[in-house]
Amino acid sequence: MPTGVAAEPSGEGKQLAALAAPIAATQLAQIAVATTNIALMGTLGVAQLAAGGLALVLFNQIRTMCVGLVTGTGNQIAAVAARARDREVPGILRASFLIATAAGMLGAAALVGLGWALRWLGQDESVLAAARPMLLALAPGLLPALWFQVLRQYSVGMQRPQALLAVTLGSVAVNFALALGFLRSGWGLTGIGIATSVTYLVMLAVFTAMVRRDTVLGPLLPCSVAALVTPAVWRRMPPWRRRSYRGAWGPVDPAAVRAELRLGAPIALTYGSEAGMFSVLALVMGAIGPAALAAHNAVYQLVYIVFQIAVGLSHGASILVSKAVAAGEIPHARRLAGLALRQSALLVALVGMVYLLAPDAMLRLFTDRVDAQTTAIAHRLLLIAVVLQFLDAAQNIAVGLLRGVQDTAAGFRLSVIGYWFVGVPAALVLAFPLHHGAAGVWLGLCAGLAVTAALMLRRYFTLLDTISRMTHDVP
């Protein structure tokens, strides 16, 4: 019997919690910026909450997909560092920074363009008119947000992420102070957008300074953004200028860019598949009316907070599953799946009780001056959220489990089936032909999450059976 198979369940639980807690804490700190923004928007009224929430949904959709493009950076850096090939790290970083820069510029243009294009998708023109200035203010924030993500992957890949949580927690206070100041100065939604962009810039500057001072990370970091040059520019550069680059810095290697994109593109598509469904359903809410969109934005933000705990459990379980499978401990990998699902179920059950016992208190976190229609819709959505959170956590953990057995392609494929072939059609049918409105949209979302979670978990346990048979067949 492989060693570790009979590990104590309590020990497994502590190990999973130890891995999940710091990841979840960082995720929660990151979304606290958006949560603060939603709360401040609620003080401006229903129309402004609907417009600002739509702008944030679009911004997060684009940012999430762009982040996926550079998520593989940490994996590549960890691999070369483990083989004591640190001189390859700068090349990986250059490729990642170049991809982040291109993605940030294209994403910013798309974000601004959506503010005008969405009028052809049934969105209320008054909501779009209020959202456009905020979209313009948010667009420049994509570049520092993505550059920060590259540095984040760099520090995690080198196993020195200690400064991440402190920087992210500090960003919450910076964003709140800036946004509140802009609001009191009469800048409205535009001020909140500017505050968010400036906060990302401050995060980048502070984290860059901390990385540079790190004795391990600093020497491998480029001395300037000018390191992002093409081979042709590098060949024309005079020798004295080439010498201004530290260490192994040189031109961006096209092969490194292709390798980064091969890893990042499927991750971006998986992120986009999930975030895209939420964005499309937000647009459906907008077509139902401003009250439905405002209620959706407020309740969705509550669900999104709880989702970050599941993200931590998903990443923690993924790492432990990889170790268990590599050691041939298939029963251990099975138990980890059940353990992660049980821990997430306990969490969402506790939060669901709060939804049921104190719905108005929860809604007041994100709304201030709301009408009776918005409040009534939000109450119905909170009831559905009790079930939705179980399903959302389960599918997210399932994605991590599949990463643990190195079947990342299945995550994207099965998410497309669950979200786009089940979730979105069900939401549209329930909302309009069956006249369930906003509640119908969320019921359709539940259907999509349920199918996705079931398909992914089935795939995971099937793969474990296959691996187990292959292990036993080896003489």
C-alpha cells in the first residue's frame, strides 16, 4: 500500500485549510475593492447602482480573461527554478509582460467600445449613458492590474509570495479613501472608476518596490519596461544600450511568447466561459429593467465574496491531489475531493442561514436608497442564492480537482456545455417565455452550475478509476 493512504482525515483537513486560507484571504482582499465600490454606488441610488454595477461586470469580465493569459507564468517560473535554471526566468517574465501589455491595451479599447455597442443588445440607454464615463475611467486601470498579476505569478512561482496579502489588503483602504473623496467632490461613478484605476497603479508601484528589494526576486526583475523589445529592435540597439539591461535581459523571445500563450489561452477561455455567463446574465437583467439589474448586482456581490473561499479550497485541493496522484495514493485523492466539498458546503450553509435570517441587513451592505421593487427582487434572489452557492462552490472545486490530475482541457470543455448549452438557455426561457423575470435568470444559472459541477466531478472520479487500473496493471 502506498504511504500516506491511511492518513488521518483530520490531518488532511488541516493540510487543506493551511493551503486554502492564504489563497482565499488574498482573493477576498482583491474583491473587497469591488465590494467597496458597489457599496458606495448604492448611496447614489438605483439608477447609478445599475449603471456602475454594469461597468464593473464588464471590467471584471475583460480583466479576468486577460489575467488567464498570464496565469501560466507562475507554473513556468516554478518549473525552471526547481531545475536551478534561474537565468530563464527573465525571458519568461519578458514574454508575460509583453502579453499583459498587449492584452491590457486591447482590453481597454474593448471596454470603452462596449459602452456604445451594448445599446444594440437591449440595454437601457439611460443606464449605458451613466456607465460610459465610468468605463472610460476604468479602462486605463487594466494595464497596471495585469502588470501586477505578472509580478504576482512571479513571486508565487519563486515561492516568495509573502508581500502579496499585505499589498492587497492595503489596496482596499486606498481605494475606499480615494473613491469616498471623489464622491464627496461630486465626481459620482466617474470618480469611483478613477479611484479603482489609481488603486491598481499604487498596488503595482508598491509591490514592484517590494519585489525589487527582495534578495531573490530583485536581481531577476527587468530594470525598466524598455526591456520589452523585439529581436529586430535589439539587433539595432547600440552596445552601450544593451549593457543597460541587467543580467540576462535581452529581447523578447517569440518562442517564449508562444509557450506562454499555449498555457494561458485555455485558462483564459475557461475563466471567460464562467465570467462570460455571469456577464451575459447581467445583460439579461438589464433588459428586464434597472430594478432587476440593481438587485442582481447587489446579491451577486454577496455570492461573489463567498465564492472566493471556494477558490482557496479549489487551489488547495488541486495541489494536494497532484501530490497524491504522483505518489500513487488514489484513495487519498478521492478523500480530498469529498473533504473539499464538505468544507465548502459547511461554509455556504452558514452563510445561507444569514441570508435567510437577516436578508435586509445583508442587502444594506450594498444598497441605501432603493425602491420597493428592487428590494422585493433582491429578497427573491437571496433565497435562490442559498442553493446557488452550493452549486457554484462545487463546480469551482471540481475545476481544481481536474487541474490536480492534469486534465485542464476538460475544465473548459465541460464549462461550455454546462454554462452555454444549459445555463444561459434555461435562464432566457425561464425569464421571458415563462415570465419568471429576474428569479428565472438565477434559476437558469443554478441549472448551468449544477450540470457543470456534475460533469466535472464525474470526469474527475472516472480519471481516478483509470489511473488506479493503470497502476495495478503495472507489473
